[in-house]
Amino acid sequence: MNTTEVIIDGDFPGGNIIVDASEGDVVSLHQDLRDTQHDWFYWYCRVRGAAGRTLTFRFTASNAIGVRGPAVSTDGGAHWAWMGADAVQGQSFRFVFPSRADDVRFSFTIPYVEAHLREFLARQSDSPHLRIGTLCRTRQGRDVELLHLGQLGGAPDHRVLLTSRHHACESIATFSLEGLMEEVLAGDGPGRWLRDHVEFLVVPFVDKDGVENGDPGKRRAPHDHWEDYGDENIYPTVRAIKRLVPEWAAGRLHFALDFHCPWIRGDLHELIHFVGSPDQEHWRRVGRFCAILERIRTGPLPYRAQNNLPFGAAWNTDTDHQNTFERWAETFPGIAASTVVEIPYANVEGAIVTPEAARAFGRDLARALCEFLQGPRD
């Protein structure tokens, strides 16, 4: 009989779990919503002391297991894979721990925290087209990374604003942001043109505290970071973005893109899609970008412009979302397109979402942006 104590916790960057009970080989647990105002599904836990055992994990609050089962890492979070739907029964999943697995991690999604960004920036450290700075400090004293990349030597032809993690848990989208940056910094052809003609301003973690603390970050009380772009701003990162960008833009901000992930499962939420604006002329220009993206896409994740979410459909109504990032960015003089892209956590039309697949979609976004910016802006 194995008498080793099993320790389950979320005491690490991005961690989130509450253990209700552990009885024999069954663990009852649930996601920690913290200040999220309604049910959400993000969780990320570490299990130690279970090597050689078979455990069942049962979620007690709601079904927080995605369409490909949990993501699992048997090497302390270095490498991840989806367990698959076969490992899931209802709100439970079962796992056979390898005999030498001392630190096994499970998560609703594949995590992306500050350490992952550091690894990416270290790989790009010799690039003359990358400048790393700090936007501001968070409420909890963390530095918020601010990246400039592309044409840094003077007045570029275009400026592009990129943001991620207005909702802290939406980690897969940040892998796509990384892929876009990779293409700008190292790619041939379109990447070279972007380096020569475009300056990018990038905020990878808008909700930096939430990312590192492991918060869901969606619909925080009284509102979340994404909806903090009205007249009064309660988050230091949003205030800093609103101070910096107008001067930096200098009439050359022509594109703004905010990276998100959608709901846990079902129909639209398993399709890559862009979110429509109430300004139909603006949405028409976003549609031109989307048509280019559909045509030039080479990565493994499917994208079809017909899957976009126009204004007035589903949750995309003016009544609910008036003070969002993309609505604010739409107001800049000369901007051609400002929008949100939603990248599913695990499944896109049957294609498996992995970090590399998400990065490949980011590279496709960069190539589409190259063609879009060289075309008409009307």
C-alpha cells in the first residue's frame, strides 16, 4: 500500500485550485473564482507524491474540463499535452501517474506566464529590432513588460498596437502573439518588410497580476481590464496604456489587435473568429484583413472569415461592451482596423490547438498584416 502523502496545490505562477477532499484514490476539487462575478472554468494545479498511483479528480463546482480533457505535464510544466476526451467522465478525469513523476501538473489550458515570455525574449536578445521596457508597475508591484519591435530607428510608415491577457486565463492566445512577434523579428519576406516599415508596440500581459496569481480575470468585480477603457480607469496597466499610446501613435497607428480566447466549448467557441464593430465601415476594413488571412493561411489551425462574430450577434452588443480596448483604439485618427481575435483553447474545427499550432497562426497573422498594410486603408 502506498502511504506517501499526496500534495495538491496551486502555489506557483499561474496556479489556481481549491481541494475540497481527498479520500483514497478520489480527489474532489474546484476552480478558485476569486473576484470573477460568475462561473468560469480556469484552473491549474500541481500534484506531488502520487508517482505510481492512479487517481480520479472530480470537479465539484461546475464542469471545468475542456473538449480535449485537461492539459498535463509530467515534467513540472516544461512540456504539455492534452489528455484527450477519453480520460474524462462527466466532471471527472482519471490519470495513471508514471513511477518517476514527482511533479505532475494539470490545467484547463496550456499555461503561458512571465517565465515563458522571458524564454522567448532570451531567444531574441540579439535582435536589433527588439527593445524591451516596462510600461508600469501593477497594484501588487510587478513590472508590466512593454515591447517595441520592428522599425525602431525613426518615423515608421505604420504603427501597430498588440495586446494580450486582458483576461488573465486566456493563455493560448499569447502563444499566437509570440508567433506574430517571431515572424516580425526573424521572418523572411513579410517579416523583413514589417521590420523595415512598421513599429509594433506590444503589451503581452495587460492583467499581469492576474496572470501570475492564476486568476480567471474574466468579469472581475466591478469590471475587468478589457472593459476598463472608459473615462475612469481603475487598473494601473490600462491607465498607462491610455497615457502612452496617443503620443506614441503620432497619427501613424493603423492597426490594433487584442488577443483573446473564447468560452470553454461549443460552436463559435471552437472556431477562430474576429469580433465585429458597430462601425460598419470600420468592420468592412477588418473584413479586408480577414479575407487576406483566410487566403494566405498556411498553419494547421483553420480560419474562415465567415466564422467572424459581427456586431449585434450573440454577446457582441453595444449595451454590454462599450468601454473595451478595441472600441477605444478605433477612435485614433487614421486607424484602419482595431479588433479582437478569439483563439480557442483546445480545438479548432477538429484541429488540435498546441503552442506550436498557435504560434503558427500568429505567423499567419503577421503575413496577413504585411499585405493589409501595403494595401488601401479605406
